[in-house]
Amino acid sequence: MQASTAVGTIALVLAAALAIGRAFGDDVLTPPPSAPKTMQQRIDEREAQRRAAAVAQERRKEEFARRCSKPVKTPSELEDCKNVYREM
């Protein structure tokens, strides 16, 4: 009889602790779920990223051509040309 009373008491205490924790716990508001992206939106985003990368690559190519087109270069110009090439 004593064991069942102890188990029951522990269960009540745990239930009360759970209820009190819920009552005084922080109510964290979860953001409303955003609308899932459609496949077309994902494709558009990927295409925009690809275009931005292509523009950046073209800019790097132009920078390389501008710095490295001279047939005779000073050592500092040669070093600049190497740095620009590494960035490509």
C-alpha cells in the first residue's frame, strides 16, 4: 500500500509541476509558416544567381584583359596580372 501511495503522489507532483510550467512558461510566438516556394520561384532564383555569377565572371575577364594585355610588363604589373588571374 505504501508503494502505490508514493507512486501516486509522485505522479501528482509531476503533473502539477508540468501544469505550473505551462502556465508560467514563456509564450514564444512562432512565425506563421511562409508560403512554400513554387518550382517556378526556385528556378527564377537560381537563374538570377546564375546571371549574377556570369556578370561577375565577365567583369573579372575584363579586368584580366585590361591588366594583362600589354606584351611587356614591369614586375609589379606582372604581379598584378597574376593576382587577377588567380581571382578568375
